[in-house]
Amino acid sequence: MFSELRNRRSFLASAALTTGIACMPAIGQEKNGKQRFAIALHGGAGQSPRDDTAKAVEAALAKALDIGLDVLKKDGTSLDAVEQVIRFLEDDPLFNAGRGACFNADGKHELDASIMDGHTLGCGGVAAVTTVRHPISLARLVMEKTKHVLLTSDGAEKFADEIGPTIERVENSWFDTDRQRRALEREQAREGKQSRLGDTSSPLTTHDSPLTDSHFGTVGCVSLDTHGNLAAGTSTGGRTNKKFGRVGDSPIIGAGTYANNATCAISGTGLGEQFIRHAVGFNISARLAYLKQPLKDAVTEVLHKTLDPDDGGLIALGADGMIVMDFSTAGMARAAADSTGRREIKIGR
């Protein structure tokens, strides 16, 4: 049964690449005859960082970019590049993914991640995991070792148990940072004040990491390898003071993560509920496939017209190597590079 499902998935992906959905430009070659490659990554959208952390964030983005480039320059796969970049960012406490993840309302960490292969349309995700050091790697194993797309909470943890030492486990407290604990204390104090005043509403923040603290949050990566294949991945700690069990867009294929060789690869960062409501990743891909919109126009339409102001940002990579990094917030930590020599690392506007 499992092999039949895989064969059917491969057939569907192949069929898509031979229909109108796939009528996109072929991957071009550089002047030296080599196949083009490209990569982009993000570290969260929101307000610009404080001056005392800006350089550290830029350095982290540069290192992550180099990790991905090293994979691609050696003709590695886009999936490997995406996974390795995100694993690095999951270990950096400057970001809201892995170590440095925000706290939920119970003072614990619940981590989400997903990854997608643009060649086969294979995808995998995990949500609300609590002991997995690198959720992005577990998400990839969901894609490669199961017939499912998304495993959550105890089910995802049990799957990690079955995988064994390949997936490194840590105590939930390993993800703690003082920065995120202060953010939780501020948010709970704010909610307590509202409650005492008789206002029980809780305004939504505009991204996965509190605006009052910094803009560093959800991390993601999109990649195009020399074999012409796209991939996308996203990893997050969610939102500060979120309800126990809340799941945002990062592990949802078609919302925070999407990749299809026929169109583009997308990774988003922002108000997850909005990205889910508007199926942001697939929405952009569909605009390329059905409306034949250029990637930049499709991103602008969804990010600045469909979504509300300050909802977040995203990185997009077209099948032809076009990179688009855009956001409606004050800033977004981002970096990109390709085989033409382009290299860009930015945080603010």
C-alpha cells in the first residue's frame, strides 16, 4: 500500500509537470554552461532589531547562507541545503526556532516545522514537538519515512522515538532563553492588566516573536539546486504566550511552506493564522500557474493586497532562479545568494 501511494504521488507530480500547470520557463544556464543555483533564507519579520543585536543577527544570517551555498556549489540537493540552513538557525538563540523558541502560556516550548520537495511534491511536517532539537530534520523524515504529511504532539514525539538516535532529543528547558522568558513575562503582565480593567481581548501580534522584544522569529529557507529542483522549509517556536497546542502556519503545507518545480518555493514568517486563512504559499504558486503572473507581482498581490498590513513577510524563489524577499512589517531578517555572484544580507528596509 505504501509503495502504491508513493507511486501515485510520483505520477501526479510528473503529470503536473507536463500540463498547463507547469508551463514555466526552464532553468537557465550561466555563461560558463553550468546550471544555475539560488538560495534565500529568513529569520523573522517584525520591527527592526536593536543596534546591539543587529550585527550578531547579520553574522548568523551570513553563516547560514554560507552553509546553504556550500551544499549547492557541490551539486548537492535543494532539500539538503534547506535542511542544513534551518538546522543551523534552530541552534541559534537569536531566533524563535529550536533553542531560543518562545514560551507558550504554560511556560513551555512547542516547536513546529515543515519541508517540501518541489520535484516530487513530497512534504512533511511536525507540530507541537517538545524534545526534538531539530524539528526540520524530523519533518523531513515524516516526508521520507511515512505515508503521512503532518504528525503532531505526542504522535510526532513517538515517531522520533521510533527513528532513534538519528533524531537528537533534549529536555524542553534546553530551548529556554532569558530573552524569551522576559517576553513571556511582559505579555502575561499586559494581559493581566487588561483583565483587571475589564478588557479580556488580546490583540494579535504581527509575527511569531513579540514586537516589543525584537523582530527575530520564525526561520525559513528556499533553494534551487543545479539539478533544477526547488525546496522550501520553515521552522518556528510559534507565538509568545500562545495557548497550549496552538499550531500556526509554519508546519502547514500550502500556508507557511510550499514548493513546486513548476512554479516556485515559498517560506513565510508572520501572523500564522492569516497565512493559513489565505493559503499564502499555494496562493502565490497558483497565481504563477493559472494567471501566469511574474513571481514578484504574485508576491505583491498576496502580501500587500490579500493580507493585512503588518501581517508578515516571505521569501520566494522561482523555478527560473528569481528571488523575491518582501514584507509588510518594519523589517525582516533575510539573506540571499545565487550562482551569478549575488549576495545580499539585510534586516531592515
